[in-house]
Amino acid sequence: MTALLTTPAEQSAAFADLALPAIAQTASGRHWRLREADGREALAMAQQGEIEPLLARVLVARGVSCQNAAAYLKPTLRGSLPDPFCLKDMEAATKRITGAIIAGERLGVFGDYDVDGTSAAAILKQYFNAIGAPLEIYLPDRMSEGYGPSIDAFLTLKQQGVKVIITVDCGAAAHQPIEQAAAENLDIVILDHHMMDGPPPAGAVATVNPNRPDDISGLENLSAAGVAFMTVIAVNRALREAGYFKDRAEPNVLQLLDLTALGLVCDVMQITGLTRVLVAQGLKVLGQGGNPGLAALGARAGMKGPPSTYHLGFLLGPRINAAGRIGHARLAFELLTTTDDARRQYLAEKLHVMNAERQAIEAAVQEEALRAIETDKLYQDAAIIVAGEGWHPGVVGIVAGRLKEKYDRPVVVIGVNDGTGKGSGRSITGVDLGGAISAAKNDGLLIAGGGHAMAAGLTIAPDKIAALRQRLIDALEGDVALARENRTLDIDAVIAPGAVTKSFAEMIALAGPYGPGNPEPVFALTDMRADYVKTVGQNHIALTLKGDAGQSVRAIAFRAEGEPLGEVLRAGGRLHIAGRVKADDWRGGDAGQLQISDAAPAS
């Protein structure tokens, strides 16, 4: 008999009795696996730390010990924040930046147009504003300039009187433009986090990148916003030691943590270690008002409840990103840095509207890509490479991510415009797409390309797309087969329908913030019946789950209509359901809702 946990107050310590029923086939094809947790450790944690037993089990299953449970549940920067000078070249970067500030030299920032790059640029701008130092900003246009620095952009900043240029979220691989800038007597400080194949650009004064081969800081999980925040801490300390704040107020750099968290979450960093602490503290800052631009955007997006990684990644992030994808990133940057409230409200509305436009463009590209994949049977390939004329390069990455989820294999989507293909790819766990793209570039198959294991970007001549398709299929076939064979869905516990409440969701939220590396707990409900199944919104399925004892649970499965999950939910019969427990804000009170991740027929 499967042990069922009910409400938080009624959870027992009998974790050894927890078991999942035998499941032959799930909608997703993943094997459900109950997370292992030492029952004695969980019991001790519950008793010593006055922690609910199920929450203790969740913590133990994630490697949290009895000794550090309290610190884990209340993460603070004190004791977690390392010396920023542990990063390679931070000393040289800080020396040049502080020297310029004290000497009254004008500095500039060259950023990227995505959320992380925009957040990092905004962090620096807000800090420089606070200390009374001028800072010029250059954010490139995605369509006309593409990714990364150029000598033209550097010279534009030079014409504005800039002597020191800080690149954020780019620059580590920009050898030629940085050497050209050095020849123009410009000092370049690189703040980046992307993987590097070799040494940093020789023309740079400093390259601060936790992912450079000779960096031993252990901070490779920082995004550009995280690196920018660490740089601000280092610069602020150096200015304090130089007596810069004797005649002026020293800014509270912790107020920049909401922007830091935004970049970290939207660049899909692992929510572990220092990154988890930065995100947790950033969410606190956001909850206390935080950056006025983010607050205005959140209000326009309908943000409710305590800020979470969901709000950063799925409400605020896409609206910030919309500017760089179909407009210009400077709109989002201005929202995050302006002191004019009327302008702030205008920009929040504009980004909200642009996000809706982005969604429409994305839907059209996705529909065409799906048609091509089904017509040409590309879904039979180990990796799907699909291209289309006129596809907007600003949405191909989002579409690739959606198609990756649908087909459970790496997907590269390429938009061909003006005789050039620009694409973006997303991968599945265990398959290094970025490495394969970099290898293709090194072999001359691409004009440009690179990325991470889970995401990559590229520029390609249209007549090389077929060759790239075969190259990636051959390179990734073995890893894809192995990854798909070993797909699992980790279940934290089996619970009873009565546990799906707001108070239960709030208890589980204590172990957050959640994200990659610290996944939100998934719970199973067994032998349920699906009633009142209906389609809501854009292909979502809403339903009521009923158990043998008559208890019912409101549930929703996002984007499940027409997918295997939707078919299982509509098939009738008894079901095992896996999902995440959330508060039901629409019904209020202590009402909860299950967000369904997977389902399986109960035999």
C-alpha cells in the first residue's frame, strides 16, 4: 500500500513506506523515480529544526544536511559572498575602472541585447549614477549589428569622449575588434561568462570571466549580471579604500540584487551555491519595491504574490527580452534606469505590447516550423535542424525551445533573411549542442557560432544548412539516444489530494528559489479520476482530479492540448498524476492547484 502524506501538520516520519506504484507507460515517456532521502536524517532535521517532515525530506533529497538546513532555508550574503578578487583579472579590471572614475575619465559600456546583457548594463549604469560618475551605454541592434562588439561601436563610444569601455555579456571571443580598439588607444575591460576556447583577447586590459580556462574562482555559474554585480562590489570597495566616499554618500550596492537575479534567472543559470543566494536576496529586494522599472513592468504584467523565479523568468524576462528581439534593447535598458516615472510607465506599456507582438511572430514561425518538421519527417532525426525564409531571428531561440520540449531532442531553428541564415538551438540534458556547433564553426561550416551545452547560436550560409543538419545528426546521435533512454521524472513524494493547498505550496516554497540545479518539487497523486476536462487559454487543459475518498483537486496542464499528456488526460479511466503544488490565486483562501507535469494510466 502506498503511503500518502496529507496536510503538512499530519505528515509522518514513515518515509520508508513511501513508494510509487508500478507504472508501465507515462505520457512523456519518462520513468518516474522517487527521490532517495535518508529517512533518519530527515526525521532528525524535522525534530531539531522544527521543520515540517515533508519539507525535511525535500531538503535531504537535495543534499542539505541537518547542520546547514537553517542556513539553506534562510540564505544570506554574509558567509556566502566570496571575495570578488578571486575572479581572474578582477584586480586589473577594478584598478582601471576606479582609476578612470577618480581621474574623471569618461567610461562606456558595450552590452548585449538579451535580458542578461541588458541587466548587466543597467547594474553598471545604476551604480555609476549613484556615485556621480558619467557612463555612456551602447547596446547593439540585433537585426543590423548582431551579437558582440565591433570596432564601429567602439569608435562611436570614443567619439562621445569615452576612454575606457566595459563589455558585458560579450567580448571574450572578440579578438579582432578589441585589438583594433587598443590601436585606437581605448582600454577595454571585458565582463563575460561565455565559454572560452583559448586565451582572452590580447588587446584587453582585463578579461573577467569565470569560464575562462585559467579562472579557478569556482564561480562558473554566474551570468553576466552576476559578474557585473561582483565587479561593482570590487569597485565600490576600492573607491572606499581610496577615500572616494569621504565627501559623498556611499551607495547601497545590495539594491542592485533584483537586476542581478533577473539576469541570472533569465540566462538559465543553475540555482545553486552563490547563484541561489543572489537570486534569493534579489527576490527580497524586488518584493520590497526594488528597481522602479521592474516594479512598473511587473504591475503591467499582472504580477501577484511574493516574487519568485517564475515571475523573473516568465513574466518580466520575456517583456525585457521583447525589446531586443523585435525592437531595440535600449527601450528595456531605459525602463530599468530612468528616473522619470511617466516615461517609466510608458516604457512598461510599450514592452508589454511588444511582448504580445513577439508572441504573435513566434506563433507564426512555430507553425511553419512544425509544418516543415512533420512534412519532411525531421522528427525522425536525432537532432532537428529546420530553416525557413523570412523567419524573424529574434524568436528562433524561443521556438527552438518549444520544439525541443515537444520532440525531446536537440532542435536548431534557422531564419534566412537577406541571404544569410541566423539560428538558435536548444538541447536536452546530456547532449552538448554548443560543443557540436563550435566544432562545426571551427571546421568552416559556419560563419559564426558557439554557445553552451543546452543552448547555441549560429550564422550560416543557406547552402550549408543541409550539411550542418547531417553534421549535427552524426555528432549527436549517440548522446541523444542515451539521453532519451535514461529520461526520468524525479518525484519527491506521493501525497493525498487534501495536501494540494496554498499552505502546502508556501511550505514547499521555503526550500526555494527553484530553477535549474534546484528543481521545484514534483509530487504524485495516485489512482485519480479526471473530470470536467476542458481546454482553456492557448492549448492549456484544465480539469478536476477526484480520489477514492471523494476529495477533489483543481489541476491544469499547460500547452497539453494535442500532445500526449493531453490525450492521456482526456482518455478517461484512473490515472496517476505528477505535478507541482501551487496556490490558487483565483479562488483565494487556502485553495491550491496542481500544475501537471506528467500522467500515466493506473493499471
